[in-house]
Amino acid sequence: MTTLAQQQQALLAFLFDRPNGAAAQRLGKVADMAWLRGLQVYQANGHALARSALRAAYPVIAQMLGEPSFDALAVALWHAKPPTRGDVSQWGGSLAEFLQTHDSLTDAPYLADVALVEWALHRLASAADGDVDAGSFALLSEHDPTELDLVLSPGCAVLRSGWPVVSIVNAHRLGGPTLEQAGQLLRSGVAEDALVWRAHLRAQVRLAQPGEADLVCALLAGNTFGTALHQAPALLVDEWLPLAVQSGLLLGVSRTAPTSA
């Protein structure tokens, strides 16, 4: 292996491995101490980048943990799950899994689900709005639901949780409900299913209506509207359809493609 290749491998280990004593020793064999001190600056810059990127993706988690704890968490994740892509804004999707195994946060198990909602919102923030086909909604009155497919907003997702994740996220993001109200729901063990989608140039999140999570999950799995309705008996579909259209969750309707014999 060439000296350059050794330096490159040692550099990556130094930037991302922790502890980096072994990496520093390897670098010492191929670099002078002045370069080693320079690499320490690179590592410090990497930590600053990790804190900034993670704070942009998880502002609610950052508020809940406080700056010192969140900054330490960002650095720990940087070393445990380093970025694999050049765009660091796409790094951090593994935070929810990391939180589940973080020893110091075992008394706050709801944080992982909050992180899932925040990452879904972060991912959708840079996506494009879907195109609405207003004329296609006439198909709803012309055909049986079993013959129709619903076109949902791209990136739409349902996040089921045993915690009041929507209330927690919106209390911090929007101020409603209040933090006190969200805390009471948390202490009462209220479960909430989050519906996330993109519409009107921004990522959206709200509490799923009764039966709505079942319907959307069935639609996302490729089922027809009729089949999805059978899997969501609690949904008041006559109330849901106008809301879904007005909010940009539902973009259109299409005829179900015939299956080949």
C-alpha cells in the first residue's frame, strides 16, 4: 500500500473513529506532528459540522435535551454512525435507533419516536410538491372504490407510536398544544399516530384521525381504495376525503390497472 493510501485511510479513521488513539499512532508513522495537529483541527471542524447538521434536522430533540447534552449526542453519533454521503444534511437518519441504545437516555424512551417524526419532516423539507390532478376526483363518484387507486403526496408516511409524538413535536414547533399539555399527555401514556406528508411547499405533520393510519398504510402498500377502506373501518371517509384533498395529502385518483390473467 502506498504512503498516500495509508494517509487517506488513517485520516478517515482519525476523523470518525473514537477513541482515535490507534488512528493517531498510524498517522504518526506516515506524517509529522505538525500535520497531526492540523488533523486535530479537521476533527474539531467535523464535530462542529455534526452538531450543526443534527440540530437542523432535530430541533425538537435539541430543545428537549438542552444544548450541552445534544451537542455531546451529535458528536457521539458522528463517530458511531459517520456520514456515508457527501451531503451532510442527509446524515443523521440513524438517530432514532441510536437513542434506543443510548445508556443515558433509557429513562426517555419516547425520544426515539420523536426523532422518527423529525427525520420524516426533515426528509420531506427538501422534497418537491406533488402535482394535483383535480379533474380525477370525479372518478370517486363514477366508479366503485375497488376499481380506484388514490394518489397520495410523495413521501407520505405514517409513524405509529405508543407516545404522544405529534403533540410533543407540535408543542415545540408550533406552540400548540402547550408544553404543559404535551407533558400531561406523555405522563398519561397517550399514544398518537403521526401522519407526515409534503404540501404547499412545506413538510406537514398532524395527528392521524381514527382509522386514517390504517387506510394510509393500506394505500401505501399498494391496495385499492376499496380494499384500504375495508382495513380502516373506524375511518369516517366522507369527512376524510375533503380534508385529504384540501390539505394536499390526496393529489388525485386513478383507475386500477387490470391484472393480467
